[in-house]
Amino acid sequence: MKTGAPSAMSPGMARVRSRFVEELRVRQDRLISLRAELADGPSVAPALDEIGRISHKIAGTAATLGFPELGADASVIDDLIDRTGAANGTESACWLLCDLRDMITRLDALIAAVGRAQLA
């Protein structure tokens, strides 16, 4: 997985990147919970709203910090929710489950790769 070139970053940008990755761990846990709500919950609109907010934040920052694939994944989810809207609840949730699973998988790989790079 490409994770950008942290050695080419300024110390300040490296700190921002590190903080972003830490926030991704929290956001990933929340996305996992929200994905379960989409699959099992009777009302999916609140989960879709929150997934949209989280995805929007990730999409807006990821590419700048060297994670373009993650930014693209998050952008797809954000755009899907924007286009269909939380009001379409169940219809949006069906399309979103696979995309969200893919983004959570990418988060796993990215967090693991960054962790290995920090140990090296």
C-alpha cells in the first residue's frame, strides 16, 4: 500500500500526518459500528449522516497527507451519500455496505503500514 513519503515531509507536516493516522483508528472503529447499524438497524438515516461526515473529513485530508487511495475511497462514499441522501435510507445503505467495507479494509492496511514504518 502506498503511504506517501513521510521522509520528504517537514517535521510539522509529519506531526499532522501522525495525528491524522491516530484519528483514523478512532474513525475506523466508529465506521465499523456504523456499518453494523446499516446492516441491522431499522432506521439508517442517522448512521448514513455520520458516515457521510466522517468520510467527508477523510476525503478532504487524506490525499494531502500522502494517502490518495484512502481519500478516493472516502470521496466515493461521501459522494454516494450526497447524491442519494440519508432520506433514501435503505437504498443508500445497500450500495454503501460494500464501499464502506472496502474503505475499512484500506484503513486496516494503511494503519498497519504506517505502524510498520514507524517501527523501522
